[in-house]
Amino acid sequence: MTTLAHKTLGRLDDLRRLRERSAHDMLVLPNVRWTRDLNRSWIEEGLRHYQPFLLISEGDFRGTVLEWELRLVRAAGYRRQGRWWRPQ
């Protein structure tokens, strides 16, 4: 996985649209089966490197993978500042 200055979180449709336009460190796996463990490893990589996370989706995330991702980020001590989640 490539490590850029930040990681990008969002709903899958939003990530796919963004991927077509620019380089972002996001977990979109066209040829690999997604697993929660793989996703957790990707999130933890960003947490270990104190990378900020950019949230590109809006709306209600209850019951989604994105909600789970944001809980991991928050539990690691990150706080939301606008569209960004940053370590405190």
C-alpha cells in the first residue's frame, strides 16, 4: 500500500469517483477481496504514522463500515476538524 501524507475515508461510491480524478491513499480493492482485518490494518497504518484522515462523504454513517472506521480513528485519540480527523 502506498503511504501519502493523509488517508482518505468515505463511502465506496465517493471513493471510486475521487480515485478517478486524483491520487489519494484510500482502500479500494478492485482485485482483492475486502476483509475487516485488511481494512483495520490500513487504518492502523495511518494511526501508527499519525496521518490525518480526510472524510469525503457526508450523511448518516450509522451501521456502515465508515462508522466503524471512524470509531477506530476516534478511539486512537483523533478529533474531527471540519472534513479532517487529526491526532490530538
